[in-house]
Amino acid sequence: MGCCSSTQGGANSEAAKRPPLDRATQLPAGLSFHLPTTGPLSPQDFRQRLVCSAGTQEVHLPTSDFTLKFAYVSFRGYYPEALYKPSQDTACTISNFAGDPEQVFLGVFDGHGTSGTECSLFAKEQVREWSFALPAA
């Protein structure tokens, strides 16, 4: 789950001039999305298993003038015995990590098993709580 890119230089950088994401497909404009044509899942089933962030998110690090751009994509697994089993993945972003405006935490929590969703949510919340308890750098 996940993908990210980083750029330095803010609004005038080369990366800032790239085409925006097409929110319907979560892909940069001009790129196509190819669904599999064989296998146990129909194109509609495949599409329903994709979970994406709401486009590219951005965090600016003020001291280094560095802009971190990121998005995530998660594909819910295929379980023949449970075709509509929900995704157990969670993700979080913590800016100003440990009180440092130059640090960002990007977390991906991959749940598994009968309590996978609860475990990934628990891990996400614990990391968030622990991050606020860390001493400032």
C-alpha cells in the first residue's frame, strides 16, 4: 500500500509543473488504467477492491523548503471464501512529528486475520499517541 514523491523548491519546482491527478482514476492526467482481463475477478470487482487517497496530499517542510507529495493506493486481497471481505489496511500522516516541523511520519498498517481491521486501527492510534509523547527534537 502506498506511494510517495518528494520535491524541493515549492511552487516553482519542476515537480509542481507536472499535470494534476485525475480524481476519477487517481492517476496523473494522460495515463491509462489497465484492468486485468483474465483471472477470478471482473474489472468491476477489481475496481471495487481499490482504495485510494483523495488525490495527492502535500506537506511543506519550512526550514528545508522541501515539499513532500504523497498518495496511497491499497488493493483489498482476494479471498475465494469471503469475496466481500473489507480491506484491513489503514494509513496515517503525522506532520510536525515529535514536535519537529521538519519531520513527517507516514504510516501504513496492514491488518491480517480475524481482528486485522481492529489491529491496524489500534496500531495507527498508538503511533499517533506515542508521537505526541515524544520529546521535541
